[in-house]
Amino acid sequence: MTIDIAETTPTDPGQGVCVAQCRSPTSLCSCTLYFMTGPHFIAVHCQEVGGKNYEASMSHVDCFVKELLSSDAMKEYNRVRVYLDENYKSQEHFTALGSCYFLHESLKNIQQFDFKAKKFKKVVGKEIYSDTLESTPMLEKEKFPQDYFPECKWSRKGFIRTRWALADCAFDLVNIHLFHDASNILAWEKSPSVYSGTRQKALALQTEHPGLRITDQRFEKVPYFVFGDFNFRLDTRQVVESLCSTATMQTVRLGDTNEVDKLIFRESENDRKVVLQLEKKLFNYINQDVFRENNGTLFLQFDSELSCFKERLHELEISFPPSYPYSEDSSQGKQYMNTRCPAWCDRVLMSATAKDLVLKPENEEKNLVYDNIGPNVCMGDHKPVYLSFRLTTGAGKANANKHKCCNVQ
């Protein structure tokens, strides 16, 4: 997942600031290289740092990041902040989140907020933080309570928040990872699913509760962007009813517990061909192409988890296919896995004030892009998603001259 915030000069409209969210360090590399031709500020949010086998793989993450920073592609980005939550031995705090920020050498007077001192500080040099991020005053990190997802023995879901000031505008960037669907069967049983309620509860904790998180009263309120793996899913019940409207359903139960093990949907005619087979970790539909046709827009009607936040969280129009679950076979970059119903898990959301920054009149259509990265190549099971726009000087001020652009010195 990727956000790109572009800060430009009147003479060089192609350059800007980029905020990006990716699933893994490998996607991080792809994202940063993808944006090398333009943005002045790149922010990349990663989840599952170290991968599923983080105990064996975490040692490679730091080496990978250091090699990336020393690459020719990054030589013009002379200020860097990398925050990697790698302390997997701390079950109480470990989130496996990674937030990476790259600042172009042409940008001046960029500041980052110190949450402990409650003031902005100038960003200088390249710094990498890992292990225990709880003691780092330049961010806020929190893991969601375990009782939000009791069926998972050890969840790594949580968020990291940083605050930045550039072009006379302050804004928060929040890296978030919400709870997944553990069982397709359970997700199908109720509309909306029990998992949808869990995600809404966690997201509400960040955006609604007075005295808590990104909307609390401890700090001045600023525009904020929340981007990461929200794990938003299509309403499974409604999708199945739409795909299998004329099919008959066969229920297969476990002999010892009578628990539903499989749901098999067959055509009423045509030799009773199987249209869809649903299991805990199987969503095997006969024609996967329907999720790619016209970028899957037919299924946006079932993407409703964000609706209860419509007054607080906003999003640009989605014009790319579902971002998950893609095959991890390097030769199958466009193919979905048959594990879950394809969905737009990876998103870039924003507050109403942040939306005002994005939709400024001077943000011409060519400067405003909400899309995915690597549509035809393997990027892991999630396709990175990004938002790119132009940020003008004084954009965050009520009396800002709407035609005055940032003077990059």
C-alpha cells in the first residue's frame, strides 16, 4: 500500500512528496524505486516486517534496509527515518510494523514532531530505529488489545503514528494493521461478519474515542492520513449470494463436532458443475477473472466496512483491482490465490482536513493518483497501493493563497 504526497515547484510540476505503504521489505524496495522519478518526500508503511517466519528472517531486514539506503537510486534522499518494530520477543508490544520516510535533498526545513517534548524538530541525517520503539519520542506505537481477537493466540496488529511539517503544513501519517478473517466459513455465516465488527472496533479506537489515539486532546489536531493493511473484506455472504444466485448449496460437516467444514455450490443444471467451494481457508470460485474485469468494480458494492466511518475517514475513488490475495509465485503476478475472496485490504484513508489538502484546485488530475503498484508482476500476496498528490506552501493554513506553490530551495 502506498501514499504519495507531492510537493512541487511552479517550474518542476513532476516532483513532490510521496508517502507509501507496502506489505514487506521487498515491496518497500519496489515502492521506493517506483517513485524515484518524482516525489520529494516518500513515506512507506510496511506490515509483517520479517515475514511469517520472523524469528529466522528478522536478522536480514536491517541489512536489506541499509543496502537500500546506500543504493544509487536513493542517493538524492539525504535524510531518512526508518522505524522497524523487530522486537518479536516482546509479545506485549510486537507489531511487526515498519515506517520508512525518505526526504529529497532539495527540501529545506522539514520537521518531525517529538511527542514527548511536544514540539517539532528539524530532520537531519539518516537514522534507523528498531528493537524497542516504545522509547522513541518521535513516534507513537501501540498494539491492539488481545481480547479484540481472542481466537488468535498471538496477534501482531497495531499502529505507528508520526507527525511531520513541510510546506507550512503539519500532518500525521499513521501505519495501521487490522485483524484478518480467520475463517471463510465464519465470515459467510453472518452479514456483516463478526470479523468486520472487530476491525471496526479497532479502527474506532483510533478515530473516535475522546482522549485516545490520533484524535485525542494531548496534541494540536492536524490533518491525518491512515494507510496500511486494514484487512477490509467484501461482505462474504453477499458476494456468495451474488456469484451463486442460481446454484444449490451442499453443506459438509465434521463427524465428531457437527461443525461446518465445507460449503459446495453447484449449478442446478450443466451436470451440477461446482461453482464455488468454501472452506476455512479456501475460496475456490470457478471464474476468478470476474474480480479483475473492469478492475473489479462490480464488487465495490460489497465493500462496505468503511461506511460507518464515512463522516470521519475519506478515500478517493478506487480504480484498481482488489489488492489481496495475490499468488506469491513469481510467474503468476496477476493471479489470485484460492484462499480468500479477493478484497481491497490495502487502502489510503484520510481525515476531512487531509482530504481538503488533497483536493485543492491546483491539484490537477495528472498530479492526483490513487492506484496500485506492479499490477502485472509478483509483489507478494498484497499489491502495494499509493496516493500521489501535490502539496502547496501554506496548504494547511486557513488563509493560504491557493495558487502559491512550495518554493523548494
